[in-house]
Amino acid sequence: MVIFKKAYIKKVFVILLCVALISPNFIFEAKADGEFPDIISVDVDFKGDVTIGKTLNLNGQTVVIEGTVTQEADIIFNGGKLLITGDFIHNNGRLDVEDGAMAVSGDYNQNGGTFLGGSGNVIIGGDYLEEGGVLSVGGCNLKVDGNYVLATITEDEHGNKNYSGSNASIIMNNPDGIFKVCKDFYFQSNLNNGANTLTDGTIELQGNFTQRAGYKDDTEIKVNFSSTNNNKVIFSGSKKQIVDFENPESSCFNILSKTDNTDVDIVSGCINKIGGNVTLNSFNQYGTMELGENTLTVNNDLNMNGNIKLNNGALYVKKNLNQKNGGMIVSAGSLFVSGNYTLADVSYDGENPIYSTADSYISMTDDNGYVLVGGDFYTMSRYNNGTNVLQNGTMEFKGDFTQKAGISNSEPVRYNFESKNNHKIIFSGNDVQNVEFEYPGCSGFGLFSSTNPKVNLNGVSILKIDGESVVNNFYQYGVLNLDDKTLNIKGNLVQFGNINVSTGNLNVNGLYNQLDGILNLNSGKVKTMGDYVLASIIENQDGSKNYEGSDGYIYIVNDDAVMEIGGDFITKSNKGNSNNTIYAGTIILKGDFYQYNGGENSNIEYNFEAKGKNKIIFDGTKTQNIVFESTTKSCTNIIGTSSNSDVNVTGAIASLEDDLVLSDFNQYGKLDLNGHKLTILGDLVENGSINLNSGELVVLGNYIHQGGCLTVGDGSITVKGDYRVQKMDTTGESVEYSSSEGYISMNNEAGNILIEGDFIIQSDKNNAFSIFSAGTIELKGDFCQYNGGINGTATYNFECSSNHVVKLTGEGTQNIYFEAVGKSKFNKLILAKKRYYNGEVVLMNNTFNAREVVLEYDNTSYLSDDEILLGNNITITGDNDGGNGDFTYEFYVKKSTEDEFKLIESSGNIVNYKPDAEGTYNVKVVVTDNGDNITREKEMSFNVIKETVDLKAPVVVGISTSDNNIKLSWTEVEGATGYQLYKYFASTKTMQKSKFVTTTSTTMYNVKPGSTYRYVVQPVAGDIALDNVNKDNVVDVTAGKALSSTPFVTATYNENKNYIELNWEKVSGYSTYYVYKYYTSSKTLQDKPKTVSNATSTKYYNIEKGKEYRYLVTTVPIENLSSYDGKHTISIKIPPV
């Protein structure tokens, strides 16, 4: 039946013009431009609408229908061609194109079965509307220039289309089948994947794609577009394409092949595989996707709700990767994320992100796997290390890294990022990178590397370092093994876990604070520029610090281990010597060392017991204080070759590797000099034992021997000050001494002790311990022996015997006192000097108390030929020289100015003579042997000199604490009987004599606030005065009341060590003080003051002779440093040489 309608004449005319342009071969390509085939010969030509009411077999013929076709029965092409210029309405029957061809210029409405098998070609110029039946593409090429809709379409009263489920289906199971839709693809089938079979062929989309669930028997059909096997999808549109699966967990694309269009947004979708190099705009991913060896690029965000297997491919995400669900299985592939990578469920409160647990994970098991995150990485996965497998491959981060525990079964999942084995982590950003683990003891990095010095590891566990790495700050957890690698920390290191340096290098520019764990140096090196604190640091409001115990400890057992501390070394470990194992290696100290007892009740005293081969080197450039709280249980071992001599030690040293110089030494434990020289610039307080062992001990100050044994052996000791074998108590207002538990052992003739000051011994130990059987004690000062022990029972504490020698070589009077006369005594006493005075050696108990007394100078003459001080007696002795008779003696004296001798005594053989003037005296002794009537004469001469006084200029200190006076003080000058003060006027360069005082301080009144006054202090001894009244000895003092921020300051000068020490009163409420140098000539304060915390004193070294130094001490910084008037400064004048 043929129906003609006039309404189609114009449309048919247009279509026929197009038909004439197409080739007769009717070639169909997937990307053809949509024109109809060129027909040269037409077997059948219908004009008008046609209804196929019974089976139509084209049987190789070409049929053109210029109208609308309605199919009610089967159409079999059998190689034929069908061209329809209108719509095609497929109500019933089977349309079987096979090897034929079909072109429809209008819409294709399907309710029957359309089978496009063979190698046929079909072009739909309008929409393809499939409301029923099945579309089987087979090996045919199907192109739809309009939309493809598999759904039931209804219209409401306003003409709006509504879609609902259709009982239609689509089948693609031939690899040659191509289904191209030039506009939108809408799919809402009520049939599942048993009917909708997409196992092969290619779907090319140029518009949007939408999948919606259908319904069957009130059951939602989600699996209605499940592309599988080799079925491919291509996006080739020329503008944005949007893909939206309502059920992406069930329906999906199988293979997404390479695309010409990169502006594709998959707002919700599942892709099983990537079949080429594909670029998408954005991707909200579901299901499981595999890349194979292909590349997927997402120009915007990728939101993961399923799994992605990179295989050997590459995934580029140009913005953010949000992994809410599913796993990223990297394998041997590569993942490049330009923005942030988040394994968490993210919501927003305004612009602030809120993170919650994600059902997502990442797996890296292949060495070739690689992940690069250009932004921040955040994980809050609910899976532990059994699912989050990070064993191989590399992750590189350029932004921040955050690990938070996910929640599973109401419990935190702590092991959700546990990198281990050969898994590498690299930080390579250019700006600050903050790395934080919520559970660093569980999650952490395996093999770590960083090229960015701005990385802050805020609670991180690292297993190993890959190459030389650098970070800013590191809060360390877990177990770190450096192997032979180097880790540089530009800021601070806070250790909570274990660190094995192995043969590597650990360098810390800032603070190294070990709060827990083991520091095992092995054969490596640890170097800090700041402090190393093995304690918990408590910061007080005033800036001071307290320390609490740390559960960390040190393990050093290899000889080549080195620990170099540029700041202070502070330990308050709660672990004893069973943990703190310090047996070998070298510790180089450039700052102070403080050992505090650890434990809850401070009962852990053995927390720094160095022994074996361990050695410590003092290498600072300023004063170093070495202080042990537990002086008898914690200790240093060997002190190596040290460059710093300004070191104060309170604690135990076991032995020396080389000569050593210390400032002050409060000694404990057992010290073996091991043949080396130990020099103490200040005082030595011995509380333990010292064995010289062929070495030399030099003490420039005093030697206080409070306990332990001093074993001299064949060594030597020089003490410039006093040597006291006594206990010293400094707790009161004055120093008090009492019996000592210390004692001396001298049993080698080569042993020698030189004491230039006084020697006082009050030992508790008798001669069973206090052994003086050989060697020499040379003494230049006084000697006092006091009984020691309870109730003074130790009376044999200085009983010299055998070959022991005491030699007195002092320049002045030496007083010798024994409390236990006859029990403690000298063995051999040598008087080594010719005498100035009668009774040069004063025996306090009127006996030498010595087994033998020897005069080492020439005592064969009848009298000394030395110089005699005017005012003293000389003893002249006559000797009979062995005669047989009765002897008489006549003593004559003649001054050099006299011609004849004068008889001064003629009875007895001894006469005391006191010269009355300076000059040379000749003495003649005439001895007559009355029995043999023999007379002999002997003449000698001696000089009588007047005592001279060698006065020295004092160190003068000046300060003003009120508006109307200035206080001057100075050091006592030996021999001076008084001091004449002079006032110096700089403008006229003249001196004016002021007051004379006999004390070493005075106050000058009638001064004006803000004015500077200049004084000279001249020592005087009788009619002798020092020639120092000149401007080179002037001290400048500015009058003026002290500021409220200025404490009272005193200044002293230590000439032996050449330093000035300032001391001041503590100001309530302040623990930090600022000390400025003041320059008188320019009236300015120094730019940067010295800051002194938790102390009320400081020292300045390398002092120049003849120079004046002025200082200002305040509790607050001074803002105006220039044009300072000098008030409140303390001045100290060091006299010229």
C-alpha cells in the first residue's frame, strides 16, 4: 500500500538533492558526515508514506521510500539497500540488515527487533528512539545523527518529555560493530545485562551519555548497561560531553578507547578499562578501572568511588584526586596528581573542609610503581596495612602530608599508611611542607628521601633514608636506620622512637631533644649545632627552663662512633647504665654538660656512666661547665685531646688521652693521668682518687683534697696556691675547714710535690693509708698537720719515713706546725735557702720533729755570707775544728767604712749581732786552743741591706649608686701601708691630691649627677710611693642614681686567668639580665648586649693591660644605645704592665 501526502513534497525534494551526491557503493564509516548513499539505479521508488504489513525481502535491490515508513512485519535486506526520506516507525517485525544498507533521514522509532548483522551500514539522520524490542548491532555500522534514547517517552501537558524504563535492549557482540551517536545517548532499560549484552564492538559518543535504572516487577534494574569483554566506548564530540550513570556501581563502560574530545565530564560513571590514550575533563569514578599500558588524563578533578588499577599505564590528574572509596592499585604504573590527593570523605563547612573515614586504600607492590602528588596528601582510610599495602615503588610529594586514623567497628585504624620494605617516599616541594601522622608509632614511611629543606616532619616514623636527605624539623617516631646515609635537619629534631645511625650521618642545625627511644650511634656520626637534651624541657613564663626525666637513652659501643654537640649536652634519662651504654666512640662538646638524676624520685643516678674506650673532647670557644648531679655514679671516661682550656668540671673523669687544661675541677671518681699533664687554671677540689701514673698535675689555684687517695707514684704535682687535705664548707658566711677523708700515697723516689702556698693536712687516714715513704714534697709556704678522724684519733696522718723528703724553699718565713708531735713527722727535712731572717723556719712546737735535718746551702763556713736585712740579728758561731784543749773565742766586726776591727764578744762560741746600718761588714773569729796554745782566725763578710718594697698598681673599681656619691674600691697591694687618692682633670690634664686612706675602699662625696669623675689610687709604704699618678691609671666614674632596672653590681679581675667577672644581686621577678659594654670616648653602648639567663654573674676574657672597662647591667633592654651618659655603669681599671 502506497500513501502519498503533499506535505512531504518539499522535504522529499531536499532529500533527493542529497541523494544525488552520494556514491553508489553506499560505503558507511563510523565517522561519516551523515549523508545518504549515492544511488545510481533504483530498483523500487516509493513516494509517500509506506507501511510494511508483510515480510519484505529486498533481495539485493535498492529501495527508496520518499516518506515515512511504518514496519509491522519483517524486513530482510539480503544485500539490499533501503533509503527512507522520512521517519521510520518500527512497531513489529524483525529488521535484519545483515550485509545491506539503510539510511533514514528522520527519526527511528523502535519497538521491534533491529538486527544489524553482517557488514551492513545504517544511518539515522534524526533521533533513534528505542521504546521496545532489541537493537542488535552485530558487525554493522550504525550511525545516529541525532539522539539515541532507550526509554519510554511521555509528554506532560506542557509538552515536556518524561523518560521512564523501557523493555527494550541493546546487543553488541561483534568486534566489527560500530554504534555512533552524534548527539545524546539516553539509556533506561527495564532489562538487565542478560538482555542488554554489550560484549564487543564500539560505541562512539559525540554528545552526552545518561544511564538510568529501569524497573521490573517493582524491582530496580541497575545492571542494565553493563559493557564487558571487548566492548569499547569512544568520545568524539566537538564540545563538552557529560556522562552520568545513575548506577555506576552496576552499569558501566567496559573499554574507554582513545578520544578526540578532551572536554568530557564523567559526573558519575564506571569504566572497566582504558583502551588508548584518553583525556577527560573530570571523572567521578566508580567500579574497577584498569589502565593496562595506556594513559588516562583528567584535566580537572578525579573523584574515586571505586578501584583503579594502573597496571603499566599512567594516570594524570591535573587538579585534585579525591578517593572516597575504592583502591588505587598502582602496580607498575604511574600516578601524577597536580593538585591534592585525598583518601577521605570530605564535606565542607563554608570553605573549611571536614574529613571523615573513607573506604579507600592505596596499594603499591611493584618497584616500578610511582605516585607524584603536586599538592597536599591526606589519608583517613578505614583499612589497615593488610589492604593499604605500601611495600615497593615510589611516592613523591610536593605539598603537605597528613595521616589520620579511620574508624572501623568504632575503633581507630592506626596502620592505614605503613610504608615499608622498598617503598620509597620523596619530598621535593619548593615551599614549606608539613608532614603529620596521627599515629606515628603505627603508620609511617619506609624508605625516605627529601630534597626540600622546608619539610617539617611533625610526628613521623621513618624506617630508612634513601640517599642524602634534608628536612627542616623532625618529630621522630618508630625505628629509623640511617645505614650509610646522611640526614640533615635544618631546624630541630625531637626523638620519640629509636634511631640507629649505623654508618651514616645525622646532622641537626638546631635543638636535638630526645624524649624517648634509643639513640644508637653504631659506627655513625651525630652532629648538632644546638643543644642535645636527653630530657623533657619545661619552659617557664620568665623564659627559664626546667627539665623532667626522659625515657630515652644512648647506646655507643663502636670505636668510630662520633657525637659532636655544638650547644649544651643535658641529660636526665630515666634509664640506668643497663640501657645508657657508653662504652666507646667519641663525644665532642662545644657547650656545657649537665647530668641530672632521672626516675620518678630522681633515683636513677647511673644514667651517664661512660667507660671502656669512650672519650669526651672539650672543644668549645667559651667557658664550658661540666656538671654531674650524681658525681659518684655517673661520669666521663677518657678526656681526649681538647682545644678549650676554659672548662669547669664538677664530676668524675676516668683518664686522659692527652695533656689537658681545665679552668676549675671539682673532682670525683677515679682519675688516672695516664702519663699526661693535667693543668688546672683555677682550683682543684679532689673528692675521689687521683693516680698520677707518671703524669704531671699542675694547679694554679688552690688544691682542696676532700676525699680519696692521691697516688703520686713517679709523677709530679705543682700547686701554685695552698694544698689542703681538708674538707671545705662554704655554706656559711665564711669558709670553714674540717677533717678530710682524703689521703696521699708517696712511695716512689721519683715522685714530687711542689706547693708554692701553704700545705695543711687533716686526714682521717693514718699511716696504713697515708703513705709517705719516698719522693719529695717541696714547700714554699707554711705547713700544718692537724689530727683527723672522729675526736682527732687520726694522729699518724703525716708520718714520713724511709726515703721521703720534705724540702722548704720559701722566700719568707715558713711556719711548721704538728699537732701530733712524735707521731706525724718529717723524715728528712731539707732547708734549701740561705736565710734573710733569724729563725727563718719557725718550729711552732720548738722541735724540728724530723728524723734528719739537712742544710742544703753551704754550711761549712762559720757563718752565712748571705745578705742580711737591716734590723735583724745574725748568729755568729765559732768552731774549734777538732782541737784537744780548752777553747776561747773572740768575735770582731768592722764596717767597710772603718779601718779597724772592734771586739764585740769574748765569751762562749756563739754571739748574736745586730747591725745598725746598711753596708758591708767584715767579721773575724779568733779561736785559741789553750791546751795546744794555737790560735786560728777566720774572716767572712756579709752585706746589710735595707728592705725594699715592690709596690704594684691596684685594679680599681668605681660605681655610683646615688646622685651624691661615688664608691671606689681596689685590690690590696702587698707591702702597702696606705693609699693616696688623686683626682684627675682631663680638660687641664692635671692631678689634684685628694684623701689618704688605709683601707681598700672609699666613698667620694660632693659630686653632681651625670658628671664623670676621674681618680687614681697610689699605693704608699712609709715614705715610699708608687710612681703611678698619671692618666694611664685613671678610672672614670659617672655619678648618678641607679635605675630601678639596674641591680647592684660588683666587678673583680682574675689575673691568672685574665678575665673580669661581674656579679650582681638577683632582682625579684627577673631571671634574664642584659649586660652592655659602655664606650667612654663615644658615649655609646654596644649594639648587642650579652644575655644572661638563670644566673647573676658573667665573665669577660682576653682582658688588655692598661685598659678601662665599663659595663651596664639591666633587667630590660636599653632602647637608645647612642649618646648614653654613662650613669649606672660600673668601671674597672686594669693597670698597665
